[in-house]
Amino acid sequence: MASTSKATLSSSAFDEYNLQLQATALKATKLAAALPSDVSFHRSIDSEFANDLDICSAKVLSLTNALLNMASYGESSKAGGSRGKGKLKLESQDDVVDSFDSLVVDAMDHLLERADMSLDQYLGRIKAPAIAVNAPKPTAQKVQTHGVTFWIVLTYVTLQKPNAPRGRLDPTLQHASHLPKPQLKFRPPPSNVNGDVWRPRLKHKYNAQVPLGYVFRDESEPDAAPSLHPYHYEITHLSYPPHELTPTESPVPPSSFDDTPFTYVSTAEQFQAMLAKLSDRRKVKEIAVDLEYHNYRSFAGFVCLMQISTREEDFVVDCLEPSIREEMESLNEVFTDAQVVKVFHGAESDIIWLQQNFNVYVVNLFDTFHASKVLDFPRHGLASLLEMYCDFIPDKRYQLADWRIRPLPQEMLAYARSDTHYLLFIYDNLRNALLDRSQSAANSRAPSPSGSPPPARDAFLREVLRRSEETSLRLYESEVYDQEEGSGPGGWDTLARKWNKVGLSRDAWISSSDGLGSSVERMKRGVYRFVHGWRDRVAREEDESTRYVLPNHYIFQLAEKPPADMAALLGSFQPVPPVIRRRAKELLDGIKEVVKEALGTSAAKPAAVVTADESGATASAKRDEDDKMVGIEETTAPEPSQAGPSRLWSTTPTSSVNKAASSSLFGTASAPSMVVSARYAAARSSLFGTNNSTPASNTGPAALRDRFLEVVSRIHSTLSIAPSVPTTLVNDDKQEVSDPAPAAASEPTPSVTGQPAEIPFVPPSQCQSKPSTGIEDDTIVVVGQARQKKRKRSDKPKKEKAKAAEGEADAEVEPFDYSTVSNILDDAPEPEPDVREPAGKKKRKQKGEPAYTYGNFPAPPRAHREVKNGNQSLTFK
């Protein structure tokens, strides 16, 4: 490509040009690979080579930047030209090394991807949408780079398409918390009484085919309940006008906001003027309607704005104005006229709100939401339809704005106006698409052999109108709170199932009432039901939404961890809701009552302690009474004839000390409790010197006697019988005399549990030494085993060794009497003479010295980590 002449390229010469381009690129790659690795060295010794290399590098960078600008031109146009203003530019070698992937590779990937999409569209692989949108408009852009002029024709589906607004809405516009409640001025005021049945309060029935009060009964369904809808007959016997069932030749898009007349209706006079314009049958055949609702600072909610648009004018009605609100019912003159099409989008809620607030009903409804469903659109929102047909993207952030704000900001007013300004144009396009789809289906269907008629030319349009009729027949019903079952949209069982809290649902509550489950689980369910019901009652009293009084997640939090005091209750919220801050004591007292009621039923009366000194029928009767109290079964274990110290463990079944009817952790016990043996009580107390059988005359007054017996009974119940320890008598001459009657110690008590008998510990001073015979005073007793010498290998034959081993085995070995040896632990060590030997000399072992003497322990060995002989390896110098 010459830089001084225009490049002329035709389809016939493209193949030759492509081959030449590939050969040139391959040659340049080979030459680049042939350059030496030390180019910087050659540059330093050859100035001419360095100059040529710089010129070539500059040309390559310039050409690369030009190609990048051309490749990213489409992206820069979509992004407002941000990528085409020098950002994609290589200026030095470092840019090539660092930014090659982000600049060159990514740009080429986008270029090839767009080329692939263009080829698919050209070959017909990408089909056009079923609904025709705005036709693409070509634009020409002139780009001149390095003397070569390129005329690039760019085609876009939408031109100058605005970006969707992002970010969060201003909190002051979303929740205006300090506004006075406008519902206080409504006449009549809203009624939030639970169970109050709402009925239509129409003063006059416009466009009536049957009189007001006529009860409609469907003849096809005789068992069905009669409908209370005042316009049920008019909706079901509707005759659609011809202009609604015929296509529009060329839908005219609406004018801009500036060119369309607009009226903000805030007075009764303006409302009457608007009503007069809407009632003109010659000019108004279709109207677009939308509502803005508020239900955060109100229990039942109310309509704040009503938007109405005709083909020529837009209206926004301030429904919070009391003078206008009282006149809204007169809109039935237009809304119930079957010759005027009322176009809504998603009118499921709007129909209910019109009845609830204004007693307004809709006849001949066309819902664009149902039309998008019948046409199988991928998305069915109003924003999608506005973007598809009108190239308009609304600011959906204002959808959740607080519409009670007065005066309305200009942005919110523009958003409300846009909901109906384009809706009639969308209605025309959808109606044409429905009729075209129906006609195509009728033409493409083969004739039926049974002679059934072909589908109607307006089948799809009729289906949309049928669904719209069902929507307009909806009837408002006031919300009733069901405390027992928890059903309904605001019920506690509905909320528990929605949040997947199965343990708090109605099924779990029924199981809990049947006695299943622990008391802790019943407490959680009780707290959950109470808090949920308290929230609904307070919301009705305060005329606030349940979400404003107490959000849903706090209800489950209070049920899982019921607060014990005010600090714990307020600490559960972050931040504390305003209503909770004012009525916290009421909520806390209710939670405490529920917890007390749930956990108090599981406590049982404790049983009395059975003592061993109760005899005869009294003890038996007391056990029977205790068994009936705690619900345990009698065992067949035999009762002992008498309690005495000879028996360590008792086999008498008695009742437990404290036996609860149910456990707060494991619930009701399914099996009888195990019997607990009674504790023995000593027959006589060594502390008080009396027992329970002491006569009353020896204990003083009756009150003191009872208190004394109670203390003694408590002390005896904690004592247990153990084998007695033999005692010794010591005389003046330090001679020990054994106990004359050591029968208790010599005969240990037999075990009743299969364990060995207990042997008492006898101190060394009381041990009786056996008389020793044949022991001299100077006898040396060697304790332990002397060091054995290394056995030498014997030269005797094997047979002689075997005979010697047999002879040694036949010899009798006298057993060693350990009882005659004194205990070295009891002997006092002899004082060692203070004889110090000079250092460096070791004590030599004398001949005949015993191998072991007490206290002659060798010194411990040195640790391996200690340095022995210094740095012999010369590792450190």
C-alpha cells in the first residue's frame, strides 16, 4: 500500500492482493527473526544501523497505531469516542512489551468477532426478530490516516442510545421518614380492623347494562358462588369496538416531552377539565393509565399518583389532594366505557388499588403484559418494551421512590410521565404483531379432515383480551389475619414456609400440641407466633406496614434467642426500629409470658428421700406414694430384712430424689426412669450423739426437735458405711498391743457387686513383725541382683550340659522369705562422714564392699548437647 496514492482495491483483484500481503508479512517475519540478539551492541558501534533501525521502528509503530484506531473505531463510537482519542497507542518498545495483549491482541479479537457476526448476518444465519423494530440508519464517517482516505459506512440498530442510569437512589427520595401521614386527611379514613369485610360503595353506576346491586350468577357453573363485582356482567358481555380488532396501518410514534402538552392536576377545577377532555368520544378512543403506590408507611397502602395519556396530551393527577380524592369515583364514566380502550401494563395490582382507594372499575382492558406473554417475548417488563419500540430507557431507580413527596422533583415527575407517554404507541405495535401472528398461523395450518373450522384471524388478540378480562374481574378483599392457622399472604405459617423455617410452621405446631418435641422447641414456636401476631396488631394500630414495625428477619432472631431483659431485646436490633423503641416494654413482657408458659409446664413435684431407718409398712407405703408421684414402675428386687453396716449397697428400689416429668432437652421420657438405691443413714451420730428414734422429751420444744431431726436427716443421708479401721493401744513403754477384737478387719465385707473386697490400709507402725529365726545382726542383706559376670563358653559336651541342667531342675530351691527383710524406706539413713577427697581422684571400691548401698547413686550422664572437648574439628575459627 503506497502512502502517497489512494489505494484502489476491487473484488477481482482481492485474491492477488491477499497473496501479496501474506508473502510480504512472511518476509518481514523472517527478517525480524534474523536480527541478532544483541541489537543494542550493534546500535552502539554502528550509528547508521541505529538510525535506520529507529526509522523502521517509528514506521512500524505508526502503522500499528493506525490499524488499532481503525479496528477500535466501532467500539469508540459506542463508548462516546473514549477509546479513539489516543488511549490505544504504542509509543515505545516498553509499550509493546507491556501492553501488547491488552492493546493489540484484544483489539484484533474484537475486530475478528465483529467480522464473524457480520458474515453470519450476511449469510442469513442470524434471523431477524419476529417483531419489527426501528429500521437501522446508515451513517458515513470519514477517516484519514497516512494519506489514505477510507470511507467507512457504519450501521447501527439504534443511534445515540442512552445508557441505563446506574447507582443508588438518594435515601431522602426513597424513604422520606419525616413527612406527615397524608392518609390522616382522607375521607373516609382507612380502616385497619382485622376481619372488616370491604364492600363496594358506588354512588352511581356509569355505563350500566344491569342495575347497581345486580348479583351475577354464572349459568355454566351453578355451584359457583355469586360475584360481588358491580361490573361483572358488563365485562363478561363486552362488545369490542371495531378499531380495537383491526390493525393500525402505520403507528405514529409519540412526540417528545417538550412537544406534548402536559398538565399536573392538583385542584378540583383541573380535574374536571381533564375529565371533560377524556369524555370526548371523537378524539379519545384509547387512554394509557398507570398508578404510583405507597405501602411502607401505611398498613393497607394508598395511591399517590395517577398518570393518564391520550394521543395528544399527558396528565399526572395528584391523588393525595383531599379535594381530588373525593372526586376520583367520577372517573368511572370513562373507565367503564366499553368503546374506550384502557391500556395498562401489568394491571394485576392496579385494578385492586383503583377499587380500594377510589371505587373505580375498568371495562375493556388491554394489558400489554399479557400481549408480551402471548408473543413469547424473552422479557415482559415495561422497560423492555420501551427499549424495544421507543429506544427509551427509563430510570427504574424511581420505581421504589417515596411518592408522598410534595412537591415532586422534576426527575420523578418525568419518570411517572414516561410510563404512559409511550404506552399507546407500544399498544399499536403489539396489536399489529398479534394480528400478524394469528394470520400467519391461520394461513400455514393445513385443512382438517374432520371439517373443523380454521383458527380465527384474530385468535392471538382475542386470547390477550380474554386474559385482560380475567384481570379486570379481580375484586379487592381486605387482609384478614388468621392467628390460629397462620394462612393468608400475611400469616405466620406463610412466612415460615417462605423462609424455609419448617420448625416454626403450622405442621410443627400441630406436632408440638400433640406432645411431640421438646419444651425448648415449643417455646420457640410460641415466641414466633406471639411476635408475629404482635407485629400485625401494632401495625394496624399505628397504621404502619409490618416491614416498618419489625422486619421479617428480626422475628426469627427473637424466636431463636428470646431476650431475657431490655438490654438483650434492644441489642437484637441494628438499628432499633422506631416503633420498637416506643413499645419495647410491651414486646418484652409478652415474650417473657410466652417463655414462662412454655417452660413452666415441664416442671414436676420432686419426690422425697427414702432413708434406711424407715421400717415396715411405713417405708413401703412411702415408696408406693413416691412411685405414683414420679410415674416409675416397681421392680421385683427383694427387700432386705434390715439395714445394717454389713451391707455396703442396697437393693431396695426407691424413687429418685428429683424426677421431672419431661426434660427441656430431650422432651417427655418414653421409658420409665431407673430406680435409685437409697442411701444409708448411720444409726448413731458421732457429732450429735443421738438418732432419729430419740424421744421427744429429750429434744426440747417441738419446733427445735423438728429442726434438729431435719439437720440430722440431711447429714445422715450424705454418709456411707465403710469398713472400720483396727485400732491399737500404746502403753507407756512404747509397746504395741493389737486390738483385742479385730474381727471386722480380719473378715472383709463380701462384695455385692462382684468386685473384690476392700482391704484397709495399715500404717507401718502397726504392722506385726513375724519372729525371725536364724538371722544374725551382722548379716548383710543384698537387695536386688548383683552384676553378673560374662559367661564364658563351656567346653563340656552337649550331653553333659543337658544332664547338669536336669540335675539343677531336680534340686529343691528354698523360697525366699521377704517378710523377714526390713523395708529400706522405713529405715533412717546413716549419717555419712564428712570426708572430702581431693579433686580429680576417684574413690576406689574396696574388696568385699556390697554391690549396692542406699544413697550411693551414680552421677547422671552428661547431655549430648554439652560441649565435651571444645572445637576439635576447627569448624569455628
